[in-house]
Amino acid sequence: MVRKEVLSTRNFKFMETEIGTDIAKAKEILERGGLVAIPTETVYGLAANALDPLAVARIFEAKSRPAFDPLIVHISKFKELYKYTSYSDIQLSDIANGFWPGPLTILLPKSTRIPDIVTSGSDKVAIRMPAHPLTLKLLSLLDFPVAAPSANPFGYVSPTTAGHVFDQLNGKVDYILDGGPSRVGVESTIIGFEGRDMVIYRKGGLEIEELEGVFPGNIRINDFSDSNPSAPGMLKKHYSPGKKVRLFNDEVKPEEFNSDKTGFLRYSSPINGFSHQFILSENADLKEAAARLFEGLRYLDKQPIDTIFIEFVPERGLGLAINDRLRRTLAEE
């Protein structure tokens, strides 16, 4: 293959981005301030040294991400919370130890080690420990945590394979660490604490019912924020394909639409007469549906159609996170 040079807007020279499993190479790139796409159990992230403001700035540039949208910091050991946050809650320790490594992000007061660019000026930092062996190994070899939002252009469908990252960010990232398909398929659940309450800032890969089982107090949900989000992933319009997206409900009559120009993202059963369809789970399994959600949106976006109809899934368990992403996909600009 002939590799072509790509020149970024900040005069960084890249070859066509390489995909591989070389942890030592990923480590070297991150240590010199580069960008590495990393696999996690949720989605692929675009990682940089979280303690290096210039490296973090390259994340925002590569994604065309607005500076007011904060990033998540990834660590490999629980004791690193003491370095990068100022938490002192014993109950929080029980929650983190119960669900880390895993798809849970916790919003906490940040230490002075975390640059303001990571938190978009907020005095709180979102932090988590991902449950992917390749990335945990990489993090354990580094002397710093990494900041890593999803590895896609801002507002588009999140990547769940190394190939998805390549399709979207080729030439804008130094290396893609290939860890296979993401197991969970939707981003992490983000929680924080306000007074005695636990607050869900983003529904995600950890079911709210699991948190209810370990937190005895009140749990409330604090969803969208259009301009000044307190945590990552709170913007109302997000996870959107390039096609027009509409909600499929009882008022929609499929026979009124051109079968060649209309696609459907369905939960468990197809609609007769339409060739462009993606079924999230033929067995009506919400875990499978979550793992296939972004793959389905990406597949339909590549089809020669004008409109994608999406169907909500049952509003329980991981269905809460799936429907959250679908509502953001449907949201108007």
C-alpha cells in the first residue's frame, strides 16, 4: 500500500494511520505528546497525556470538539484517584471498587495536576478505569493518566472497532491500538454527588439498577446541557449519522415511503418490503442491542438511502442508555 502524507492544520505531519497491537509503540507516542486511539469495553477512545495541555489540545483539534465539552480521564489503579482528585468519601471507595474496572465514570473535585483544558474550566474531573486488558496494560506502563473522549469526529457515531476509527480519523491520529470490537458498545455511565444524592449525568454501560443496589440514598438523573455541560456526553445533539433521522412509532406508515430510499434501525424484528434494515438483536437481548447500536447507525449511514427510521427499545436496564443515545440522535440542532 502506498502511504500518503497528510498535513494537519497545526503543521503536524502524519502518514496514513497505522492500526496495530504494539503497546510499546502506543506508549512512546503518548509520551511524546501524540494521539493514540485506544480500545475500551465501551467504545474506542482518542487518548493523549492528560497532564500535557498541548497534547490534550490536539484531541479537540482532531475531533473538531468544542472547548466547552470536558473530557474523561482514564487511570489503571484505584490509588491514582488520590493524585488526580481531592475525594475523601469512604462510600465512594465502595462504589469504585465495586464497578472498576468497568463502564463507570465518576465526577469528582479535581486536583491541581489536571489542566483546565481537560475539564473545560470546571473544578471537577470525570475519571474512570476502563475494563479492556490492552488499554489497562498500556495505562499501567505510563507515568500519567490519559484524557480520552470517543475516537470520532464530534457529534458523529461513536466507534466500536479499530476500523471505525480509521474510517473517521485516518491522518489525524498517530496510531490505532486494535483491541477488537468493544464489548459493551455504549459509553460509560457518568455519576457524581450533590449533597447526599447520587446524580446520573449520563446513562451508559453500567445499569442504573446496579448502582441502586449499592447506594442507599437518593439517585436522580440530570440529563442534557446544550452549552455548558458539567460532565462529558451531556450535549443534547450527539451520536448522529449524516442521513435524516426520524422516530419510528405507531403514526409512521412504512408503505408510504420509498423502500429503496428508506432504512430502519429496529430492535428485534424487520419490516417487510425494505432491504435497508439493521436488527439490533433478533433475540431481543438488550446487551446485544447496546453492543450493536453504533454499528447499526454506521451501517445505515453508508447505505444509498435518504432517511433512517429508528425504533426505541424497552425502557429498562441497558435500554435506558440505548434510548438516551437514540434521543440525542433525533435531537434538532
